[in-house]
Amino acid sequence: MKLFFSQTSPFVRKVMVLAHEAGIADKIEKVSAAAHPIDRDENVVIQNPLGKIPTLVLDDDSVLFDSRVIAAFLDTQHEGTPLIPASGIKRFAALTLEALADGLSDAAVLVRYELTLRDEDKRNQAWLNGQMAKIDTALDELEAHWMEILTGPLTLGQIAVGCALGYLDFRFADIDWREARPQLAGWYETFAKRPSMEATAPPQG
């Protein structure tokens, strides 16, 4: 398998953390890609018309995207305990938690693009405020209603949350999301020390 990736993407990190947890990371060839929203990487576009990462090319040359699809596929490629529960409310709780975390990551990435790709005098402050509000309400929701599941058996939902919080620390170190959310902060402090998270951490400095 060949994965078009960037080490800074929370969505790429999500699928790679799952791969490490499942013991199949060594089966994935990583191909560095620049999935820029304006100056698109044609090597990615050839495989994925959206030009987004992660994009996974299988051994038979079929292509999977986006991160939720890739993660679900990878979870079928190992013999351990599934990281997406097979059925029932536990399955849909894990998938809903993943969706919440992915929405948090989406908002953070969009803020990053607005701040880095637009000249300061062309930035839409109301739009930025709206994205930051999504981040705040997602964090509040995790603190208020998801701690029991976050502290339970490992699922893809927890992985997605860990990667979203890691992206906040990486790109928005000036945002103190921890003070008002001590349970979530404590959970993340422990989760971030998992070998799978340490192996996939974005570059520092």
C-alpha cells in the first residue's frame, strides 16, 4: 500500500496512528505530498481528483480517500481487536466521536489556511471567529459528554480526538484549551504518550 501523506496533517496522522496501533504501519509506503488548497500537488491529483491527503493506493492500484474511508479499510487489514466496533451503539459512538474530532480538525485547518494564505487585509474576521467557535464548542462537548468513552477501550474515535488535540498544540500553541477542560487535558496528556502518537508526531521547531 502507498499512502500520500504530510506529517503535519491531523487526518494523515489519524490513519497512521491506527496503523501503528493495529501493527500494520510497516506495510504502508509513505509518499510525501503537498496537498495545498491552491497550488495542488499533481501527483496526488492523479490518484485523487480532490487533490487531498491522505490518499491510499492499494496493491491492485485501486484508490481510497478520505481519512475516514482509509481508516475503516485499514481496520479490516489486521487480526487484532477492531478499532471500529463491529456493531451496535458502540460502533456508532466511535464513529460519532471521530466525526466530532474531524470537525474540530477541519475548523483548525481552515483557520490555518486563512491566516497563512490570505494577506492580512483580506482576511475575513467573522469567518475566522466562526471557525474558532466550532473549535471551542467541540472541545466543550468532549469535556462535558465524551470522557467516559474517551477513557474506555481504544477506538478510532479516541485516535481522532488525540490527533485533533495534537494539531491544536502544533499549529495554535497560543490557544490555552486545557484550562477550562481539565478532564480532557488529563486524558490527552496520557494519550499523547502512546507509542503510536509519539511515532507520528508532527515535526517540532
